[in-house]
Amino acid sequence: MNIQNDLNNKTMDGSIAVSEEDILTILREEVVPAEGCTEPIALAYAAAKAKDILGDVPNQVDVHVSGNMIKNVKSVVIPNSGGLVGIPAAVAMGLIAGRAEKELMVISQVTDKQREAVRDFMEQTKIHLLHEQTEAKLYVRIVLRQVVSDEVVHCVSVELKHLHTNITEIIKDGHEVLKRPCNDADFNSPLTDREKLSIWEIYQVAKSIDISKISSLFNDVIEKNQKIAQEGLDGRYGINIGQLIQQNMESGFYGKDARNVAASLASAASDARMSGCPLPVMTTSGSGNQGLAASLPLIAYAQFMDISRDELIRALFFSHAATVHIKTNVGRLSAYCGVICASAAVSGALCFLKNEPFETIAHAIMNTLGDLSGIICDGAKASCAMKIATSTYAAFDAAILAMRGRYLMGGDGIIATDIEDTLRNIGSLSQEGMKITDDVIIDIMINK
């Protein structure tokens, strides 16, 4: 079956076509700066917001979180904290040093005095952690109390769901300050409808869009994500896999080709980010690692192959929009590693840069998904950089295979004949098939 014709028919048969402005709006919502891993930052943001409503630092704190929040905060270093790790530290950072109006940059301006105050607060105040049994994968509810002589003087509760800055409820002293309906089955409900997206329409817009509409956003992506990648190459972070790949190229153990350079740059950025580097990154689909994985391999490839800035920006547009589309099927947090979604999009973008037809681009994406879809997400930590390296290598291999007319066929496991049917299969695999896997991972991480 011809994939391009199949998708054209689907559009003509009545599916809602996505407009250029729809995709631009989605990208403005998704491709945003964040400092640090987004799950602890979401906790710091909710805590800072709750403190603003309370009007003072509390002396009792309850933190209700979903299992996936526990998984993604447990092992990652919080930026500007002096090396602190974990949920209580993220909450304390938000309470003492957070500026809620800065959202995902909430703890980007922390003084030495505030760092000291965070440690004092954690020593003096018990932060109670409760595992909330909820269908929402991304769920936070922070309850702050001012207690005097065993009497609760003031109490504030802030609830956040599905998206890292999506506050759905605020209650102060029993009175509802904010109530925003948010369907537990639809993590994207507060945002522009992503169901309109398709790889075919993303491809068409990427080919035709006026470059001036997207250059500012993606120049920001290039600048910020390259900067943290260089920091990861130069400094001591995590297991330094990006630095190791670079050293192996310099020693002659690896050849210095575009594939190795791309894997080195992308994984180095994650090395730094997972180890608490305070440099901001441009995220994609709520994840800094996905933002790095969707951008840095293409940036490295463009530099290595002397590709123009305008061509690179179009490829980044395709990659980020495709990542959002693939990740929408998977869900915001799951046992399915989100970097796979970004790497699949990169594979298609590599073919896009080579002016390959849409059918080849679609096959490259499906090759990547057929290869990597067994990689689990077991939380944010140093090994995320390893997964980015692995996935970047796979993206290049999948693209090369597709460009040479070699690709997985419909019916090969989870791969369908049509790209959109394949993405729906990936959604079923991650949300239904891997639910028990997710539960087991969370149980291991909580109880080990």
C-alpha cells in the first residue's frame, strides 16, 4: 500500500485537517524552556504556588503524588539545590526559593542564603509523602498548613494534573479559589487539540511554512540545547557517556562520523541535565530529554554535513511536531521511554533533510519504532543519557535503511501498513500493554 496516497485519502474522507496555525500553537505550548528535570520542577512549581496562596512558609506539608511522579523524581538531581535529590527537596526548593510566575524556570534564581534555608527547612519540617492512587499519570497535590499550638490556622491545597504547570484546583481555608475541569482520560485537555495532527500534515507544513514564523523558536532551541550539550562534554556529569563517545572518536576507537557526533552531543546534554546542571533546555512534550533528543542529533548532523540554518530549522519543526504527535498517543508519562518518540521523529527528519519522499520518511519513523519500542522508562536518572545515545544511533540506522528501500512491513509485530495506524498501535502498547510494567517498575522503585 502507498502510505502517501493512503494518508491523502484519509484526509479527503473527512478527517479534520490540521492548519499551519494549529501546529504553531501546539509547538508554542510544547517547546518551552525548563531548568532541570520537569517532574521535580512541577513539584517545585506547585509548592511555590501554594506558598503564594498561603502567604507564608508552612510548618506542615503533605505531598500527594502519582506513581510516575515518584518514579521520575526519585533519582534526579535538582538544579541550584547544591546536589539535593528527591521529592521533599523539590518541594522545599519551591517553598523557599521558588518563583511561581516563572513556571518551569521556577527555581532558576536561587541564592546561597536560600539554599541554606532549604536545608534548614528540611531539617525542621516533616514533609509527608503520600502515593496517590490515581489514573492520572502526572498528578500532584500539595497541602500546606500553618499550625499553632496544634490548631490549624491556615490551610492551602494546590492540585496539578496531566501537564507540568496545569493547576486544576486551589483551596484555601476550605474555600475554593480555583476549579478547572480536567478529564482524567485526556491529559491534553487544557491545550490545543492534538488529535488533529498527522505525520503527513506535519510534513506538508514543514515543507511550505514561511521560515520567519518558526526561526525565532528554533534558534532558541539550537542555542540553549547546544549550550547544555557542550557543558556535558566539558564537565563531570553522571556517567558522561556523551563525553566518552567523543573521547573514543578522538582516540580513533570510533570513527568521527555524523552518527557518532550526534549521539555524543545529544547524550552529553542529558548527562548534564540529569545531574542537576542549572542551564535551561528547550523541552518537547513536557520533557527536556525529549527536547534534547528531538533536536541535538539534527543540529549535529547539519553542522557535520554543512546544511543551511533554514533547512535545519525546517527539520527541527518537523521533528518537534512529530515528537508531540507520537507522544500524544503514548501519554505524558508511562513505562514507554519518551525518548523513543523523539528519536523516531528524528529518523523522519533526517530523511526530510535529504529531500526524501514522504513514504520514505514514514518508513524511517516506523523502522525506529519497530526497533526501540521495548525500551522502558524507569525514571529520570543518569541512564537517560545512555538511552538517548542508543536511540540516536537507532534513528540514524532506521533512516539509512528507509532511504535504501529497506523497511519493516505492515504486520511485522506492532508495525502496521499505515504510519498513523502504527502510532495508534504504539499508543495501545504503552497505555494498555505496559500498564502492568509501569506498576512493577514503580513498586520496585518505591520498595527497594
